[in-house]
Amino acid sequence: MISIVWAIVFILLAPVAGGLVAGIDRRITARMQGRYGPPILQPFYDVGKLFEKEHIVVNETQIFYVICYFIFMVFTGALFFSGADLLLTIFALTLAQIFLVLGAYATYSPYSHIGAERELIQIMAYEPMVILAAVGMFVVTKSFNVSDIAASSVPIVLLIPGIFLGFLYVLTIKLRKSPFDISTSHHAHQEIVKGITTEFSGPSLGLIEVAHWYETIFLLGFVYLFFGFNPIIAIIAVAIVYLLEILIDNTNARVKWQVAMKSSWAIAAIVGVLNLGVLYYLGV
Amino acid sequence: MEIVQLLLFLILFPLITAVFMLLVGKDTERNWIVKLSALGIGAVLVYLLITGFDKGTLYFAIGSEPIGLVMFAIELAIAVFILYMGIRYKNYLVVSLIVLQTIVMIAFEAMFAGGVDVQYNLFVDQFSIIMALIIGIIGSLICVYALGYMKQFHEHHHSCSDRRNQFFFILFVFIAAMFGLVFSNNIIWVYFFWEITTLCSFLLIGYTKTDEAIANAFTALWMNLLGGVAFAVAILYLATLGGGMMGLDQLLASGKVIALIPAALIGFAGLTKAAQLPFSSWLVGAMVAPTPVSALLHSSTMVKAGVYIIVRLAPIFQGTFSGYALALVGATTFLLASGIAISQSNAKRVLAYSTIANLGLVVACAGIGTYEAIWAAVLLIIFHAISKSLLFMAVGTAEHHISSRDIENMHGLIRRMPRVAAMMVIGIAGMFLAPFGMLISKWVAIRAFIDAPFGFIFVIILAFGSAITVFFWAKWMGKIISVTPDCENIEGKVDRSEWIALVTVAGLSIITCFIFPLISTFLVEPFLLRNYGQAAQLGQYNIIIMIMMLVLLVVLPLSVLLPHKRHKHVMPYMGGRQTTPDMHFSGSLGIQRQMELSNYYLENIFGEKKLRPLGIYLCTAIIAIMLAGAFATGVFL
Amino acid sequence: MAYLKKSPWIIHYDASSCNGCDIEILASLTPMYDVERFGIINTGNPKHADIFVVTGSVNEQNREIILNIYNQMPNPKAIVAVGICATSAGVFRECYNVAGGIDKLIPVDVYVPGCAARPESIIDGIVTALGILEEKRKTLNTAPEGAAAAEPALVVQEPAGGAQ
């Protein structure tokens, strides 16, 4: 069942929700660090400022790629919340990310280039786990459609706990949080300057930021699916997961990409084989 | 025209063209004949499609005895030729294999050929039509492409003698043989055409006659001959212990156990032809051949014959231990070959390993053999043939202008050769991005694997392999679209016939994505229904969503034509260092350096030296288990 | 809306400073002073920055770099010269190897004297720059195209030491 209404709700409200989540994130991070932190609406001020700035580019093609990245990121989230096929949503997400990577490559800049290579390694690291998460959900609910999974009364997280933990592991990568913020990171955590977003300024950067909000809401929605059998528990679980991510972000230093990739793969392989194997053996 | 006449036309007409190819004197004559032949073949194929798609499976009885004898005579001639070549180049492995193969065939012919009775030698069904479309349309386009390519090739390579007459002769003989292969119901006929493709491949790989080319040609020869020996043994088995069955229809109808041993042997032959591990090195080595050879034989057609026969025999493998072993060979090849592709910077080697990997995926689907898996396999075959041939042709064209086939030299291709770069980008996107064909096929494969018993192992392998392919395709794409300072447009001298081929195949790759629901409904699903009793399809919503994405992807790039204000341009951030527009910057100690960007190749994780031996050991073991399992099942049951 | 005032991102560069002022700038980011309260983030990337915080008295090597960073910042932008060396070269005014302050190269908007400047002064200076940024943003939007403040010329010099 595809729900256009939910898709439109997502398209309109996700930036607001995503920005608030980002603001709360920074506030809690600051408190963890013994500071006051910015106001919760700060991300909106940031994006507002970015759209007011002059639009400097290295070449014109990068704008095209960023716009495509934005469009397909919104498309991905809209697909997800309208209840469509989960695998197709994951593939649409990959398409969106590839556009951002291409935008970085297009600038022919050293920091962008390294950021783009690392971003691809990141994608390679988390993609198996995300696909296996979708497969796990199919195995226990017999459907790939988000609408069916969300409405299912099957306690998904209890049946695929290994896959859930594996998904949390790679969620850190997707949210661009330490220790896996190797291609670009929030604000102060530079390493290769700003990595993939180095050569974007003003409105382009604002678009990337808003796209990341859309992505965050989509990812939180994915976490929700694991607990879909009880909406109240699900929302609490999503909140706890996000708080956990913030905690991990603040207590870990960035790792090398080799560590990120190998550990993600090892975890995906192990939980995939064990969890799916057990389910298969039990005849689920 | 009756359908059987269309089939005979398709098999025999390229032979006529081939003979003309030997006789032409001037380039213009050749150009005309090739282009007219391409049009002829294409027209007949379209007619076949229109008249044949809804007829189900049709069988045709064509006189067996005299044709059988002619085939045997040609096989002997080929064997003598290969024997001569083996002796002349002192390749005794090839000598022993061809002798062994010939002994088996002579034994069969002398003792048992009389007892074999195949009612129908030719047949056609929707899968044959699909294969024929690929062979005919893409094959003909590649021959057109070869007109321009080979002309430039010989201008660049003076050391290679210009034997284009022979080259095109072999190309068209090959196309005829491929048509014969996919329309044959008689297994001996399949074997005959199979061996012709082996010979064509051998001759074409060695075309440049350099030491490396000759060595690689012989590698291809012995590996394919190994498969040929297995094939011959299968025929002997069928003639003796198999009750004289020699038709594919009889084999498929016979019930699994009897047919398993010959199916496993023929499956083994398919594995060698499709360059699955441990037989991958011949395909990678074959990349020394001129690009049309790589595009036609070694990506879209000949290697597809290997997986074609495995898909044909899939009902026999379904649910058996040997079937799973076969699928595991394919899956392992998919994973490891994709990994090796990351570490390659030679564009043709990347394409070769990607081909091996995707063929592995088809083999995995065929080994699993459920109706969903076969659906995925057929879709994979279609989309891979289109995208890969496009990529090979684009790389070949680019190579002549940038004098390199190394990806590291393709930076800024979007500036230097915009339209060729666009073709390459379409090809690459077609290989791994949603909503293009290959990704849809992989999606279908995931669903197919989940539903199969023990499928979760294959799903996991597919998930990892799929992630790996994203990496090496995207980084190549990034190289092409990076806007570099050196931007002299060197595209102007691309040959017209190359353009025709490139644009047509690029257009095909996009159009097939749009009409894929039609292909599925009218061609693939009836085929599945007849052979498996069930048909699979993508949900209606999914198709709508994919069409939406396609429309977006086609429309969005057109936005660059819209007028927009030019933004302020600055240099990339170089730490503030003074940098010239062509990216010379003042480095430490005041020394001027040139900025160079290169891709990650991750040699120490994905290097050929690491992954290939692993693959060879693993797959040799699994193949041994597969054959043992088949023999055990066949002997004891 | 006055977003620039609420979200000023800075890029910091040390133009041959003794690092004293730089350490004080760093101190402003710590929980003690916590400038992120004001939305200030230290980005290392001129393309993302609004305020250019410079210390030091500028030697030969720094010249081009300051100009490059300045030119890669999108408008509106403000320059804050921190420390007496950035303001007027301080005790090094007569030295042969320094230019004598940031304003010898690029137009400075706010001067924060001190040796080393205290974090409170630095924060005060940046907050002052916010108001200037707002003013510039208004003129940026109302000014005709091309009437922005003339960019200091980026002289493409012959490569020192010849092409290597």
C-alpha cells in the first residue's frame, strides 16, 4: 500500500524534524562536554545563513550533482515513508549518495577527492549490513514493503537481534559520527579539511545539510521499523538509539578507514550468517 | 516466412557475409556489406520477435544424417588445425586435450551415432529469442563499430599485419555459430557450434600475433578445450548409459537423476566458457585482443553461451546437491572477481573481472534454479550484455584518442571527449545504479535467493559483492566526470561507424530500462511459466517508482541546457597555497609541484595476488564436489 | 532574517604569530568560554567561513596564503585581526621580514589588540564583526552586480625556484 499522504508529510516535515534533531544533538553533545551549547534552532540559523551567502564554485557541474543528490535523498525518504519496497529505497539511497560523491569528484580538488574515495569506502562498508537488515525484516514479516513491516505485529527486533545490533554499528557510519566520520564530519571535526564537502559553499552547502536532515529522519525511521510492533516502544527506542549514537560520537576518536571497513564487514558477515542461519534452522 | 526459415536464415546468412568479408578489396566495400548485413540481421530478428514471441516453444525437425556428417567432418578439420597449432607452438597441453577430445568424438561417431535419434534438431522459445536478439543486434552493432575501430587500430599498430578480411570473416562465422547454438535442440549440434566459438575465440585473441597474444590465446584454448572434453564425455555418456537421448527437450523431460551426470559435465563446460573461477585467467588475458573482440566475444556473447547452457539445464540442477555446488561456484566467483576489480587500474581488466563476476551471479541463479532465480538470470544476461558491450566500445574509442586504457589517464574525459565520456557514464551507471537494468536484476536475484533453501548464504554473498561493485564503478565514474584543467577537446576525430554503434547501444541501454516490464511480461514470464509452472514479476508500484526514477534521471541532465547565471569561480582549496590554473602549486621548500589525484586500489586487500589463488582453490574444490555429487547421484540412484 | 549574526563560522589562520593569540582563540572554543553558544564554529575551510580570524604580522610566505584564503571566502565576509601583531605588527613593526599587519594586504573590519589578546576580547571582537557582517549582507543584496568591494589582486607570480 503506497501512501502518497505520508510521502508528502515527510517531504514537508522532515527538514523541520531533522533540523530539530540536529539541534538537540549539538545541545546534548555540548552538555556532555560540560558546555552550554548552541540554541536548539541553531541548525536552521546555519542553513538560513548558508542560503544567504554568495555561491562560490570550482566549476558549474558540481551544482548539478548536489541538486541531484538532494532530489534523490528526498525521493528516498518519501519512498520509505510512503510504504514502498525497502530494498528499492536502499538502492535509491545509494543513488543519492553517488551523486554527492560525483559532485566531490567533479571539483578535481585534493581534499574533495580523498573525501570522495573515503565516502565510497564507507558506502562499501555499510551497504552489506543495510541490505541484510532489509532481508532480515523480510524473513520475519514475509514482506519487503515498509508499510507491511511497520504494521506487522511480529516483534522484529527480538527475532533479528544480531542484525539489529549490526545495523546500529553501521548507523554510526551513516550518521557521520565518530569513530566512523571518515569522509566528512560535523563541524569541528576536521581531518582532510571538510572532505567531501570541502568545495561546496553557500546554497550548495545548505542543500547538503538539509539533505542530511532528510537522511537522518529516514534512518531513524528505519530504526523504528525494528520496533514497529509497538509504536510507543518504537519511538522510545529511536530516541535511545540516537542518544546512544551521540554518546558513541563523543567518546570515540575517528578510526582509519581500514578499521571501519573491515569491522563493518566482519560484523555484517557474522550477524548475517548467525542470525539468518538461526532463523532458517528454526523454520521461520 | 515461417519461423524455421527465419532461424535458418539467421544461422546461414552471417556465413554468406563472412565469405564476402574474405573477398572484399576496399574499406568502403567492407563498410557497405557489414552495415547492410547488420540491417538485414536486425530486420529479421525484429520480425522473428514479432511473430515468435507468443508462440511458446516450437520444435523443428531438420534432416539429421547429412548435416551430422558435415558437422563431424568440420569438427575433425578443426581438431587437425588445433593439433597443428599446438604442435607448432609447442603447447602440449592443448595437443593432449584436443587428442583426447577427438578420440571421444570419434568413439561416439563410430559406435553410437547410429543409435541416436533426435526428433527435433532446432527449436525456438522466448529465451532463444532473447539470446538471438542480443547476438544479432549487439553483435551486428559491434561489427559496425569494428569497421572504424580496426581501421584506426592498424594505423596505430603498424607492427600488426592488416588481416582485416580474416578478422571480419571470423567475426561473422562466430555470429552464425552463436545463432546456431541458441537455436539447437540437438546436443551434438550445440557441441558443434560450441567448438566453433572456441576456435573463433582462439584465432581472434591471437590476432595481433605478439608473444603475449599468442600465449593468452593458447590459455583460452586449453581452458575451453577442457570444457569441450567434458562436453564430449557428456555426449558419449548420453549415447551409452543415457539411453541415446540427445535432445535438450528429452534431457529436460527425463527426470533429474538420469540427466544429472551429463548436465554436470555440460555445466562444467559452461563454467570454462564463462571464465568462472578457477578458469578466469583466460578471459582476463583475452583483453589483449582488439576491443571489438572483447566486446563481442568476451562480454556480451560467447561467454553468455556458457551461462546460457547452464540456464537451459537449470531445471535438472534445481534442488540437487550439485545444483547448489554449481551455484556456490558462481557466487564465490561473483564475490572474488568483484573484489579483484577494485584493485585493477587497466580499464579492460576491470571490465573483464566485472564480466566474470556478473556471469558468476547468473551461474548462481541458474544453480539455485527456482523460477524467480531464472527470471533474475535472464534479466542479468540481457542487461549485462548491453551495458558491458557499450563500455567496451567506449573504452576502445577513448583508448585510441588518449593512447591509454588506464583509468588513471581518463581524468577529465568529460572535458576531453564529452560525448564518449557520456556513453561511458551511461554504461557504468547501467552496471550498478538504480533504476538501471543490472541493479534491477540484482534486486530480483536477492528476492530469488531468499526464497530458495539455504539461500541466505547466497544473499549474504550477493550483498557483499554488490557493495564492492559500487566502489569500483563509482570511482571510475568519478575519474571521468572530474573537470580538470587540461581540457582540449580531442573528440572530433571519432569515426562515424563507431558513433553509430555507441549511440545505438547507449540508447538501447536506456530504452530497455523503460520497456523492461514489457520484456518481462511478453518474453521472460511465458518462458518461466512453461518451464517452471510459475512466473515472477515485480510489483506494479515498484515498476511505477522505477519509471519515475528513470524519467528523473533522463530529464535532470537536460537541465544543463537551461540558461543560468554563471557563478563566481575560485580554485579548489589547496591549503591557501598559491596554485596555477593547471594545478601547479608551490610545495614545501618552495618547490613547484603538480597536483595529481589517483584512485584507491586497495591492493593489499583486494589484489589479484591475494584473491585469485583463494578463488582458484575454493572453486576447484567446489567443482570437484559438484561433479562427485553428480556422479554419486547418477550412479547410485 | 539576520541569520549571519546567529551563525558565524570562522576560519582561523596564523600568519607567523608566536601562537600566543592562537592559543587564546583556541581557548575561546573550550567549555570555559564556549563560543559555540553563539553558533560560532571553527571550520578549516574558507569556502564555508564567514569570518576570517587572523593573527600574526605576516611574512613573505603568508602573503599569498592570506590572499588566497580571503579570495576563496564567499561574500559577505568579515576580517578580524587578533593581537597587536595582526593590528600593527606590535614589537616587530620595524622588522624587515614582516609586512606589518593584516591590513597591509586585505581590508580588516575589526582589530583586537592585546599581547596575547584575552579570550573575552576576542569574543567581543567577533561579536562586533557580526554587526559588520549584517551591514555587508544588506549592501551585498542591494548593490548592483560587480559592485562588491574590489578583491585584492591575486598576483600570479613566477614560481619561485623555477618549475621543478
